[in-house]
Amino acid sequence: MAAEIRTNEFALRRWVGGSTQFDAIVERLFDTPDTGIRAWLRTTAGVVAFLIALQAVTGILLAFSYVPSADSAFTTVAFIEQATNGGTWIRSLHYHSSVMLPIALVAHIAQMIVRGSFRSNRTAWTFAIVILGLVLAAGATGYALPWDARSLNGVNIAVTLAGNAPLVGKYLGNWLRNGETISTMTLSRFYGLHVLIVPTLIAFAVCLRLFVFGTGRGGSGVYLTGRGWRRDQTVRNAVVIAIVFAALAWFSSAYPAPLAVPGTDAATFLPRPGPQFLWLFEMQKYTDGTFAAVLAFGAPAVVFGLLAALPVVLKAKMSAVIATSVVFVGAIVGVGSLTAAAYLQDTVDPKTSAQLAKQEKDEEAFRAAQFKPKVVRLGKEPGKESPKSDPVVNSAVPVAVPATYVSSCAKCHGPNGEGKGAYPELHGLTTREDERRSDEDLLGIINDPGSFGLSAKMPSYEHKLNDEQKQEIINWLKSLN
């Protein structure tokens, strides 16, 4: 009986090896056998693969209920949170795994440096760096999809940074905005990038790694001689992945993904990106314009380029190890320091910490409330009169330009709000189809333009103008239809 089982096992293995790419995939995945702590360090690759698969599965589940339009995006996310069984947990699992994935990739890259395999297996090293860049792109584009106050702030910053990029900024910013203003068309760009382009590139990179590029050493013979090693390493990966999933499942249950709820006071709301982008948020406090764009896009590109090139350019083993380690550790220290500074500033400032705590409580109350669908009336109901529209400032009646606007705002935005150069026009702020600015929004921008992702060149007028002067400007802006 045992002999028959072994014979069948051999026949199955021979058929799989001859009819599929299984042998080659095993060679590419397992490479040279390791034991002890070095073998456990190599489970980072399994964790990365698991998190990518988890992102795909949870993303597909969320897509069944999501509508990518400015009018419906937030409502469908609210439906997921409030009316779908396990919706909050699935969305949180998707969000927290997107935060953990770049951390897992950084750990994977670190163990390759420690083990020295970044030189011996340059294929795996290069693809790890490429996938890290794509994963960060996936997180940045997915940040826009809830279309809440936090997302709109991130979209404003992303479009502004893209528009300020040297040489191609004008075209890149226009393409990303996809219209005259940030609207449903902008959301469609981010949605297409997040669910189509970036995942396709990640899948393509994984397929290249598995089916095209090997170790670069002509094969290690792992499949033929390392059956015990492969079995033990599979068990190690399974153990670590189970621990990671259990931790993620608990964390997602205890700490839901952030969502800026409706009714949040725009003047006091404090948007914060995910932890993987806090370094960028902190850096934007001290930079502006082209310099900010160069740092945001150029610094990661330089780091990734150096990490990919140094093991190839530097032939001496010690030189390659030292140079690669310096670049890698320097990047980690830089990102970690900026992230820690952002957290520290939020913690030590009592007003900021109190506001962030209030926002968390508002989100908890929102999730506990009953879902309220958005009602769209397609025609007049029999026996009922059409509801009267909310009163607005009549654009046919000219409103005098406030003296405060002339002295404080006209220099940048033009004497009639027509805009000048890089400074946007102010016409239609309250009547745009997809992104109408309310009175609260306008007041919030006057008090703290940075909280809306606007240029740091626009100063705050919270303490420079009194309430009456601010209201005069708001009324005038509402007349610019």
C-alpha cells in the first residue's frame, strides 16, 4: 500500500513537472536552502504574497458595493460600513493590509541585505523594489476612493504636487484632475489607476518573476534535492502567515479604517493620511511648489533607483553591501523620523489631539447609526409640489467687491476673482456640479487653507479678519456663478 502511494506520488509529480511550470516556479521561489533563523527570515516573501492576495480578495468584495462617482462614492462606502454584514471589518482589513504590505516588503528587502542574497539573486531583489513602488502607488490612488473630507484633501494635494512637477507638471496635473475642477472625472482617474492599472502592473511583475526570470545562476536544483527543505519552509511560511492574518483580523476588528463622516465641521477637521504616507504629509509642511513636487516624486525615485543599481554597478562585495545598506538605512531613518515627527506633533498639541479624538468618536457614532440611503427623485410625484430650492445669492444682482478682498486676496486671485497664473479663479465655487463649496467650506479655507490641501503660499486669515469681513467675502464669492 505504501509502495503504491509512493508510485502514485512520483507519477503525479512527474506529470506536474512535465506539463506545467511548477518545477521552474519552485526553483525561483525557494532558491538555495537555508536553516535556522535564516530560513525563518525568508518567510517575508510568503507574507508579501499573502498580503497581495488579501488586497485582491478584499478589494473585489468592496468593489461589488462601490460606485465611483462624486455623488455616490461616499454613500456606497457608508452602505458598506453601516448596512453590509462584515463590511466594516472587510474594509478595515483592506485598509490595514495596504498599510502593512509596504512594511512587509521593506522587511523582505532588509532580510535580503542581511543574507547577502541581494547580490546573488538580483532578479528577486529588483522585483521586490519594483513591487514596493507599485504597492505605494496603489495605496496613494486608493486613498481617494471614499471621497470624504480626508480623501478630498489627499486628492487636492496629489493634483497640486503633480501640477508642480518640473517640465511635465502642467500635463500631469491636467490629466490627473481630468477636467477644469476636481470632480467625478478626477475620481474616475484614481479609480482606474487603483483597480485596473496598478494591480495589472503588480500582477505582470509577479508573472515575470515566476515564469520568465530565474535566479540568474542557472538553477539551484532545489526541486530535485531539497524536498525536505521545501516542506519545512512551506510549514514556516504557513505559521508566519497564520500569525500575520490573526493579528490583522483582530486589529481590523478593534480599529476600523478611517472615514470622515458627513456633518464634520470643515473649518476644524484635521485630515491625516495613512501611516505609510505620514512622512509625505510632514514634508509638505515645510515645502511648497516645484520643490515640494521634486521631493515627493524625486526622493523615492532616487532611493529606488540606487537600491536597484548599486548591486549591479559595484562589483566588490563589501562595497555593494556597505553602499546598499547606507541607502536603505538612510531612507528608513528619513521616513521614520518624519513619521514620528507627525505623530509627535499631533500628540503634544492639546487642540490637535482633542480634535482627532473627537473625529474618532464621530466615526464610531456614524458606524453605529442606521444607514440612510440617498434618495434621488426622477420626477414630480402626483399631488405634490416640487420642493423649493435653498436660497442662494442671486447672481443677477451684482455684489460689490469687498474692500477686504481687494486688500487681502486680489493680488493673487485677481480683482474680480478671475485667477492669476498658478492661483485659481474663484468663479463658480458654490455652484460646480460635482464639488460645491458650502459656506462652512469657504470659511474653513479662509481660516486654514492648509487643511484643504491648498498651497502653503495662501496664508491663514483666521486672526487677520473679523467675522463680518469673512462673511462679506463669502457672500461675494457666492455671487460669482
